[in-house]
Amino acid sequence: MKYFNGFSLSNEEKCFKEQLVDSDYCVAGFSYGAQQAFEYVYNSSKRIDRLILLSPAFFQDHKKSFIKTQLRYYKVDSKAYTEQFLKNVAYPSKIDLEPYLSSGTVEELESLLTYTWDVEKILELKERGVSIEVFMGEEDKIVDASKSFEFFSTLVTVYLFKDRGHLLH
């Protein structure tokens, strides 16, 4: 399986044992990594049967002012921003994400916040025979789970976990 990490994280796929599938024909990604996994599969000519999107970062319904504010806070103090961000990723669990911490960049954050999920691309992948599954937590503090669910559930299989957050714990 090919896996794409979330923003400011590495090796966190260990947190998703319940959702991941060990297969040479599976691609998965968490949050920012879900966006990257999707684009990888879309642009790949390799055989890929399954795409697993774990809490895909979904900000296309936010105002530009929200995005500018997030980027400004990150530029002022990236360490404090990342610390708070990871607390929100872990919520409502008490999982310590420090062992998975990696240095993110302002360019990655901007890419994450400005990414637009393209319905036509999703439909094209389905036509190619790629099974797409989305896993998300109802108590997500990173994305608006209800808006994300509303978007993805009309297109692909979505699993919405009650009492779980962005990390699905």
C-alpha cells in the first residue's frame, strides 16, 4: 500500500490500522495526505483498485479570509500553530502525536487549505474501477464533518464515526 501523510506528520499510518488495507493496489492518505493520495491515483497509470481517504482535508466551503488568517498565524509562529493544530487533530482522544511530528511548510498548509475536490475527477476514478472509501469522525475539529460528509456521501462510500475526531480515535 502507498500512503500519504497528513500535514506536519510522518508515519502516522500506524494510527489507522482499522481502516487501512495491506495491498499493492491500494493507496491511502490522511487529511492533507488524502488530497495528495487522490491526485496521485488520478494521475497514475498504475493499477489501483482502492483509494482510502482518511479524514480528507476539506476547506472549499471556507471564506478566503479564513485561509488568510490560518496562513498568517502559521507565519507568525509555526511552532505554536502546529502544536495547536495537532491537539485539534487528536481531539477527542488524548493520543500524543509528538512521535509523528514532522516539519510542515507554509506552502503545504496553503495547498491543504486551498485544495478543491473535483467531482468530475472523482467520477472519472470510479469509472476507471477505483473503489473510493472515505472515513471521517463526527467530532472533527479540523474540518466541518457535516459539510464534508454532505459532499462525499453523494459520490462515494463514506463511513462516519460518532464520538471520533479527525484522527478517527
